[in-house]
Amino acid sequence: MKKINKYIKYVAALALLPVVTACFTGIENTGRITDRDVARVKANKRTAEEALLDSVKPQTYGQWRKGKRFVVTSNDISLVLRPSADTLKGHTLTFAGQELQRDIDNIEKVVIVLSDTDRQYRYDTGKTLAELQPLSGYYAVPFLSDLDYVARVDSLLRGRTLYLRTSTWRRRDGSFETGLRYVPVTVESVTTGDAVYPFYVAFDQDGRHSGVMMSSPTSAVRNVTFDKLFSFSDIRSSYKHISNENWSLIVRGQVAVGMTKEECTLSLGAPQSVDRVPTHGGLLERWVYDNGVYLVFADGILERFRQ
């Protein structure tokens, strides 16, 4: 009987172990993990680069005041203004107020009035005042760059030394040039960009002057936000295992036989497609890029390439 009692106590103790252990792991079983839980974890892991522009947001339409200035980023604005004008790109327009017009359903819709030194232009928003007020400038009127917003980003970045993540540089006239990546640059200014990217970040790289187009957190296209273009810290310090010879190639966007897949990715970016072919000598992997470049790896080491 004593043996049976001991056995029962032993089994009961084992049953309690998972409960007791869970109390000391810091993890509690609260049911399924929700999307909100995942989003909260991701938010806590944001980098300093991702969070930089959080405090700098464009004014919503409800915050606009008469005299607020914008730069026209495309002549396509003539398609939505009346009267139309073919050559407004680069011109500064000011907010002159609004008009309310009733549509066929007797609902008041907002007409935004903009002016330059010579004339006034009207933009039919097709929205009620309540719908329009929370919208930022680009969504209120297309093809306009908010000069207040640009000035605030300029004051945040001008004079900073940052490390560049991209080798695709843009001259002020919009033409492309191939530059260096993972190198320090000093930001000279932030000015208006184009119809897609609201900012042009001009920089000095060891006496070479160029720049990049940059998205904002509220842009319709967010593929070149600040965190994708720049780093606050020296990127080289995260890859100390890479030789100086190979790093010099990476900075210039070049590859060489014997480089690893990691080194090639740092140099050229991710491939458009990957093909894996088993052979008697091992596994061959072919990376293809959209510019005609291809790399062939044997067991993870670059064996041949076309660049």
C-alpha cells in the first residue's frame, strides 16, 4: 500500500512539472498568437534608421494654411488642374484656399485653389471636407511636393555622415550614375525629388558630388526609404570575416572567382532567379540578374560569371 501511495505521489508530481516549469520561463499559454502580437514584436525590433523619420510627417490637408508652398514635380499636373498649364514642373504653387461645390447628389465636395505669381488653378478633389482633412499633401493633390516637409527632413539630415547602402546614384538632373556602396558620405542637402520620390538627398563622397532619390514613410512607393539607403554605422564592421581584397570589389559592385554567395549578394544584391543543378562534381547554382549578369556557384563558391 505504501508503494502504491508513493507511486501516486510520484505521478502527481510529474504532472505538475510542466506547470511549474512554465512559471519560470516567462512564457504563458494564453491561446493563439494574434497578428497584433506579431506586429508588436516587430515594432519593438525596428532599427534606428527605420525610426528616424517617425517624428517628421507631412501636414495633413486639415493643417494647411493659406500661403503654404509646394513644388510641382511633374507636368502631368496639367491633367488635373483647371485651367491646364503644360510647363508647371519645377514651379512653386501656394495654397490659396478652398471652395465648396455641390455635386449632382447635393453633397459638398472640396475644390482646392492654388496660385502662382500669374494665375490661380483649381483642383477638383471629388472628396468631402471630412474625407480630405486627414490626407497628406500627395494624396490631396498629386504631383506636388510639400516644401515644409522637405525642409524638415533637410534639417534632420544635412551635415550628417552616413554609410551608403546603394551604388545606384542620381545626379541632380535625374540621370543615373554607378557609384560606390558601403562608403561614408556627408549629406549636403535634401531638396524636392520627383513625382514618385519626394526627396533628393545630395551628398559628398570624398569630393565626388551626387545623390539618391528617397521615399518617405507616407509615399505610395516605399522601396527606397531612408533605412534602405543609409546606415548610421560602418557596414564594413559587420563583415570583418571578409578580406580587404574582396571588400574592395564589393564596394565597387564587382565579383571574382572564389567569392562566397554572401559576398556576391553584398556586391550585386539578390538575384532575379536561382537555378540549382546537381552534377557528379557537386551542386551547381546559377544566379541570374535582370541586367544580363549571371553567376555560377559550385558548392557555394563562385566558379564562373558574366558581368
